[in-house]
Amino acid sequence: MSEPLKMLLWPDGAPGAKGDAVEDKPDLTLYMPENYDISKPRGLVVVLPGGGYHFKAAHEGEPIAKMLNAAGIPAVVVQYRVSPYRYPIPAEDARRAIRLVRYHAAEWHIDPNHVGILGFSAGGHCAATASTIFESTVLNPNDPVDKESSRPDAFVSCYSVITFGFKRHDGSMHCLLDDAHGKVDPKMQEYLSLEYRVTPQTPPTFLWTTFEDDLVPVENTLYFANALRANNVPFELHIFPKGHHGLGLAVGNPIVSQWADLCTKWLAGQGF
């Protein structure tokens, strides 16, 4: 199997970059399935690891791409920017990744009409932002990548942070929204409580979490599912009774680990 392809999201420098270190240069890594039939382009899933908008959890990155590859689905893992970067930087990185996939679709033998996004925890919040708020603040009329749509065609929510209201994950909110004095603007707190941003244009969604999650309570997932139902957006929802936060593939947990097979079957049903 060939080495995964890695590229910067913005080769000439990311908008809003605070420096020139690795963490200031968001990138994506492309993982292609073995024996991929280039004559039959398939959809691709953009993967955003979690980490409270403070770091990116490795077990929610490459292993997830390889899980998708095992089902024949191409994937990219995005190293989006996190704290001290604030909103909208992480969301812009996610949108840029979607646009890049569509821009390179012919070269990578990807179906540009089936580009999904999958996120864990705070990465799920970032993915949910990309799935509900399509506006971008960094569009460059001279950049052909920016002419591509950033709306995903499917969203996979893995124990995602959704709300910054009741039952929120405080750490994610502060890492994303704190000002110089450690304060959060109440208007932005409400705006990025993403249960309020769902519209009929939000893509079909697969959601899973665990009832026992004590870091990102199950209500986050339920809020989003309720909003999808209210907007007539199709979804599949799985709440497993036991399991702590941050399980990733949940290796060694025969109940929760079912999510991966359920998810890839759902993606197949979406045309991926």
C-alpha cells in the first residue's frame, strides 16, 4: 500500500496564522483503500479528531481513516487548528478540507457529490459547524479551491460536542470562544450551540454516543437529533448504554464497537 498523501490546506500560508510552526499549518492526509477501482469513483469522508479544541486525539484520526478504507471508502484526516486559535478558524479549516477534496476529486478519483464529514467530540462540534453553517470568512476570488462548495453530503457525529448551553462541555467552549480576558460572548455561545443552527439543508446524519458519557453528556446528541427531526433531515441514531468518553473505535468493547460497521453500512446507503 502506498504512503498516504499529505498536503497543507493552504500551501502559501493559512489565513489568520499566528506563526510558522506545525500547529499553524493545518493539513490533511489522504488515505485510499487497497485495490481501489479508479474507474468507479466513490465518496470520501473527511475525519476530524477530537480533543476539546485543545489538541487532536491520534486514536480518532488515522485508525478511523483505515476503518473507512477497509469498507472501501477513501478518507482524509484533517489536522485543523485549535487553541489558541478561536472561532471561526477551526471551522474554516474544516470547510477548506471539504473544498480541497472536491477540487482534487478528478485527480484522486473521488465522487465530488459524496463528500462526508465525521467528527469526534470537539471535532464533532467542528464537523457539525461545517454541516450547519456554510458561510466562510476567508474566500479568495483568485483561489480556484474556494469556488468549490463546503457543504458536506453526509455528517457522522461521534459523541459530539453540540451545545454550549445546558449540558455543554465547558472546556471546548472556552478553547473555541474565550477572548483575551477568558470571557465568552453570550451571542457567540448561543450561535455555536449547533442545535439551533440545523436547517433543512443540513446533510443526512449518523449519530452515536454512550449513555454513560460524563464529559459530553448524551443530551448533546439528543439535542441535535431533535433538531434534525424538526427540520425533516434523515438521521440514524445509536446510544449505547455503557462506555466512557473518547472511545474512538472502541476496540475491546463488543457492544460499542458495533458503531463502525453500522456507520459504514449507513454511508453505503447514502451512496458512499
